[in-house]
Amino acid sequence: MRNDSGSLILDTTRRTLMSGAFAGAALLSLSPSLGWAQDQQAEAPESAKAAAEAVEAVREAILRISREVWENPELSLHEEVSSEIHLRELREAGFTIVSTGTSGIPTAFLAEWSQGEGGPKIGFLPEYDALPALGNAAEPRQTPGPTGVEVGHGCGHNMLGAGCTGAAFALKKVMIDRNIPGTIRVYGCAAEETEGAKVYMARDGLFDDLDACLAWHPGPMNATGLLRTAAVNMLRIHYTGRTAHAGVDPWEGRSALKGAELFGTGIQFMREHLKPTTRLHYAYTDGGGAPNVVPDTAEVLIMIRDQDRAEVNEVTEWVRDVANGAATSTQTTVEIDHFFGMHDLLPNETLAASMHAHMSALSMEWTDEEQEFAKACQREMSLPEAGLMSQIMPMLPEITTGGGTDVGDVSFNTPTALFALSTMPIGVGLHTWPVTACGGMSIGDKGSIYSAIVMAGVGYDLMTDPDLRAAARADFDRRKGGRAYVSPLPDGQVRPSGIPQHLLLRDGSQELGVDFVENK
């Protein structure tokens, strides 16, 4: 948003930039005046009008998905209703459901529609999981939502999923109208907030034959570019000791908690010698239950982030050494469970430029009521009342952020592009209640529609322009540099942990007997 006081926008922009997908990079692209006038914008693509008309034709289906998923928020790996909403609309739109329970995850799916012989293959990546403690009504204040406050779409995945699936519907319509051969594939990307399905799908080769994959994310700004996100490893460090009475005979015990605490101390001593790109953050998930009992179990959950897989794996080995050293020092034993990881996001300049051109063709308009809603949210959060952003920011430069996304594993298997559109007030970060509030009213509706227009337009261009596909592939090959994709998942990791038993029963898991007995 242009403002007579550049300092206000600069301040709110610092607050605004998403902690994951579009962090600090955007600041580097802003002009000193913060005007970011449209001097960098290319002429609107010819396909933009066709994409907008096609999205209008499927508008009601897009809004049904967004609103119903918002009304039925579900945590990662629990998205029974949310995934079925997408599947219902996909079936109604004529897509074939290739699989449910895809890659071992009951709430993941794969759907497809094809026309003609051969042709390109373009993928879309809807997400639909919600977050704990962020339930909120579609009101500019903290108040319980449709299912209370326990769960809510504080990351906007109701809009994200609707935009991606809706773009597939719109692209299908244009392809039918213009007799364009090709395949559209929709990946039901469960559990992005925890152990994302995209990583498991990538391990299974489900993106390998695509010409490109497209996605977006709700945000407080309108931006795309050459952003890289961090690679991630996630480990559970579990200590086992020997219990004893802490007052009578503590010498008989060996405190698992002391092992965990010494591990945390060791992580702190690492920090002086880590590169600026490294992030270590952890939580104690088990530390005993009573102070007068020497705890025989303790656990730490740690996330390790760095600029690429090589760097994050190097730091992970150091973390393992610290964990083992703490066990030796406390005469406890340690089990290290490396249960999940993600690749860094590989940008694609060709696709980012195409997305930026289509974003620049949008006419993003907010009503007075929507701006006032946004400003009321900002007042509640003691933020400057800057409202909602309307302008499209210039292309972001190449820079690595501290956050991660499982889209990174897609990007190492096919040319991939991401963008953000404004669906929350300037200065408001993701994973907060205003995101949930805005996602349940007309601001969120517009985010779903606008994002579908952009992705349908880029998808159309990819379907019809072999030079665009070739350029995207060449950029992909150059950045990948001949490196083979190696899954960050540990050997033997069949599926994420924490899947509800009734969903394993529903999907008829081959390992159900073992899983069920062990968790009874």
C-alpha cells in the first residue's frame, strides 16, 4: 500500500513479512520511497483475461471449498472432512481420483484430468490443515469460531487449498474450450504444518513426470520472486535413565532429565560457531512428573535448519554428537529418532517471472468495509492501521530465509513456483487469529479467487507455450546442477507419526495390526 509516510509502511512491512515463505527478502526489493511503482511490470499476458473468465465460471466451487474447510478446521493428519470436501468437488468437476491415502497418509490424495494425446502435465498443491488454539469467528476481534477456539485456519490453508484446486478447475475449462491437450494433476497435500505429505509424495516419485508445479500462500503482501527457504531436519532426542527417590537415595538414580538438560546446554555452546544461515530451536516434550522422583525418561524435540541439505546434514551430525556426549556425561542412554526432513526451496526464475506478470494483471480491489475490518484487526493487535495491501511488489531477489516448506521437496523434482497474495492486514503475521478471521469472510474469498486466476493463467501459458516449458526446465536443471534427489526421510519411515488409528483402519493399512497393538 502506498502511504504518504514511507516510515509507516516500512515499519509495518517489517512486521508483515511472512516468517516462512516470504521473509526478509521483500525488504531488499523495496525502493527507498516504498512506492514500488509498477515500473517493473511487464505487459499483461494475453491469457490473463481467459483465466479470469474461467475462474469466474467455477467461482462457486472455489468459494464452497474455502468456506467449508474454514468451517471445519482440522489439525494435521486429521483432515478427514477437509480432504473429502476437495475430493467431492474434484469428482463433481470430472477429475479422476487416482488415489486416496496417498504415500501412506490417509488424508492425502491424488486427482487427475486429461484431454487429448500426450501434452504437458501441470500440478497444483492444495493444503487444508489448520492449527491449534487459533479458532476464531469471522470478526475483527478474538472470539470463538464455528468449532470454538481449539483449532482454526491461522495459516489460511482453507484459502490456499481452494485457490489451488480452483485453478485446476479453471484450467480444465480453458483447455476444453480451446481443445488443448494435456494433464492436470491435483495433489492433496495433507499435514503441511507438521510432517508434510509432499515429502512422502516426492520420495515416491509422484512429481517426477510433471512439466511444472504451481502453488501459492496467503500473506500480508502480494509478492513472488527468487526466494529460497531453508532445508530442515527434525529429531526426537529421547533419554532413558534410572528412577530413584530424589531425597532418600538419589545416588541410585540416573536422571534422564539431566541428560536432556545437558543436551540443551550443548546446543547453546554450539551457537557461537554456527553459520548465520543455521537455525536450532527445540522444546522439552518430556521432563518427568514429580520433583522428588528421579525421572527415568526425558525427551527433546529439535528442529535444525540451514540453507541446503548438505549444510543441514552437517549440523545434524554435530547435534547427534552433542546428544551422545550428554548421555555419556549423565550415565543415561539416548535414542535419536531422525523422523522428518525437508529440502530447501529451489526457485525458478522463468516461472516466477510468469507468475509476476499474471499477478500484475490482477485488479486487486478492497471495499471500504474490508479495509475497516483489517484496520480493526490491527487496532486489536496494537499495530498501525495500514489496512490491506493492494499493490503488487517487484520481483524479490534471490535470498534464503530461515523458514522451511515441504514445497522444497517438490521443487527438487520439477520446476516449481510460489507466490503470496494479501489475505491479512499489513503487519499481521501468519499463525495468528486475524488470519483465521479474514479467511472466513470476503477478504479470504478474494484471496481464493485472485490466486486461482494467477495459477490458471500461468498453467494455461505452460500448457500452450513449449518455449516457456523449456526455459523453466533449463532454469531447473541449472540450479539443481546435476544433483540427484535424495529423500530426507529416514530409511524405513513408512508414514508420519501421529495418524489417528481410526484413519489407519479406514485405509486398511498393511501395518495396522502392529500399529494398533503398540498404541493400545
